[in-house]
Amino acid sequence: MYEHIVIAGAGQAGVQAVDTLRRKGFTGKLSMVGDEPWLPYQRPPLSKKYLAGALERERLMIRPAQFFAEHQVDTQLGRRVSEILRREQRVRLDDNTLLAYDALLLATGSRPRSLAAPGAELAGVHVLRTLADADRIRAECAPGGRMVIIGGGYIGLEVAATARGLGMEVTVLEMAERVMSRVTCLEVSRFYEAEHARQGVRIRCNETVRALHGDSGRVRAVLTEEGGEHPADIVIVAVGVAPRDELATGAGLECDNGIRIDQHCRTSDAAIYAAGDCANHFSPHYRRRLRLESVDNAFEQGATAALNLLGIPTAHDKVPWFWSDQYDLKLVIVGVCQGHDTVVTRGAAAARSFSACYLRGGELIAIDTVNQPKDQMAARKLIAAHARPDPDKLADAAIALRDTL
């Protein structure tokens, strides 16, 4: 049994590891290092209820302070692990403090990708990843203000919906031909484009940002390669995230689009594990490596890493799921749709309640559900079982998804 486990990162994966370790009997020392000054908090509400002012900061916390005290966790907040000394089995913090470890869990998450365009440094240009980011954005939101969002993925569209609720004029610029093109099919993209347009959001696809124009050091407009000029009082850059794997890279661990781990969340160093957005794992279900950016994956991998740290062999092989709340629409994505060859739609988009089912060689590999909780719950079991539903039954919304085989 290890005597001291250090967790680098104070997010969902790290908290779940702490909870699992203590519940399963670990009595050694636990240290958690987080580079933000707050206790671990939920990130999904930052683009929705918290940004809208409908959720208090205290309610964001994953666990109260009492949890960490009762579980005897040495929480080092506002500190960052700057270096891993593998040979010595120690980590160096940014204040030069050294922590010895028997086992190390990297749960460092991801960071927003930056915008490579002139003017990106102007005041009023923001990314949204942290609580501090959300506070800065909220302080600049006002009815009638003009917001330009660069990127039409989950975060960009969620912020667009929230900003409209705050009375702002919103424009979304997406360089691809449709929104959410990386994660969903044409039918779902078009539905969300139409819904945002109905709510007053201007969505401009096939537009690439050329520069941001400013006045007196503050952003005033976004210019595109296609000749567009979009006035802006505030700009949100939402062009995806990258894994925070620089610690692992600097320590010589195997990395490729994240920290490479095996099914037990072990890295190429047997004393170091990784979990969450920063980790790249092999999925036996999809027969390829995946790096997932979701709360559910961070939760599951944090627990899996903890069990293996305790000497309880546990493999991570769960069908992933994600969600996005925009207006009164709940989009739930189960599985990974990349590689599909057929899309079967159930229900009616006009009724604002439908599902898009993704098949590959007849096998159900993923589903997108919009306000369809029954379909998404049934889909988890069918996808995990490599089910091959009848396409005609699948297209009939009157037939329960579980009865489409």
C-alpha cells in the first residue's frame, strides 16, 4: 500500500479519486495540488446558469470544505506542479516546494486553445474555462451589448444562449460549414442553427477570423477573411481545448494528444497515473484511442485510477456520454459518432424532441438525443452491447428504442 499519493489537479477526476481512495480504505497521506484558489468546482455551469447569474458560487463546489477535512486531504490551492522528478519520485511546485510521492495522479485537465490572430490580446477578448474567466465575462455582459463568439461548438453555443437571455446581441462565427460539425450530424447541426436564429442569434458559418480591431486597447470588431466586419463590445474565443500534458511531456512520459494511459489509467511510468481531459486511453469498445472532454469521463477515470492505485485491478471501458443545455433544449450524446456510415433519425425536429442514431456496418455506435431522455438511457445499454437494430424500427419513434432489435 502506498504511503503518500499526490494528485496534480483539483477537478472532477481528482475529487473522485480522493473519494474512491478513502471509501475503499486508503489510510495514507493524500495531497491535492490545484492552480486555482478555490476548492474543486463544477465547470459545466460556467457557460450556463453561473454566467447567467442564476447560480451562486458556493453551489458550484463539487464537495464542501468539510469533505476535504474529513478525508484528511492536504489541499494546496493556488499552487501548480511545475516539474515531475521521476527518479526521485518528487514533484516541484511553482513556489519551489518539493513533495515526495509513492504514486502520482495527473488530473491536470485541458486549457482553451488560443486565437492566432492580430488583436487577440485586446481587452474584452476572453476564453471561458475557469471561474475567474466566467466572472470577467459576466462583468462585461449588459443588455444591448454586442457579443461575438468565435467558434460554434458546445461552449460557444451555450454562451450564445446565455448571452441572449441576458439581453445581448450575439453573433457566432464558425469556420466550418455548420456548427458542432466535429461531434454531430448535419440534421442536429441544422436544428440548432435554426433554434439559435429563432432566438435572435446571428450564426455565420464558413467565416474565418482574420483579425480583431480595437480602439484605445479594447476590442471593437472582429474581421474575417471573407470580408466580414462584426462589431463587438466583448469577444469570446471558443475554438476548442488542448490537453494539459506539458508536465508529462517534460518528465518524458509517453504523450500523443494527451498523456497515454492503459486501461488501468497507468502511464508509461508505473508510479504515475492520469485521468480526465488530459488522458488518452485505448477504448476496447471502439478499438481505438480516445481523449474525452467530459465530466462523466473524468469521474469514471478518477475512480478507475484510484481502484488500481489500491491494487484492485479495474479496467476503464465505459461508453462515454456528454450533454449540452441550450435554451430549453437538452442535447445528450451517448457514444462516439466518428466513423459512422448511416444516420437514422427518430422523432421530429419540428416538435423539438428527436434523436439521431449513428450506425457503422449496422452496429449502433452513438446517438444524439434532443429532449429525449428515454432514448438516451436505452442507447447506453444498446451501444455497450454492440447492438444491431433494425433500421426501419429505429426510424419509427412509436417503437421504443430497446425494442428495435
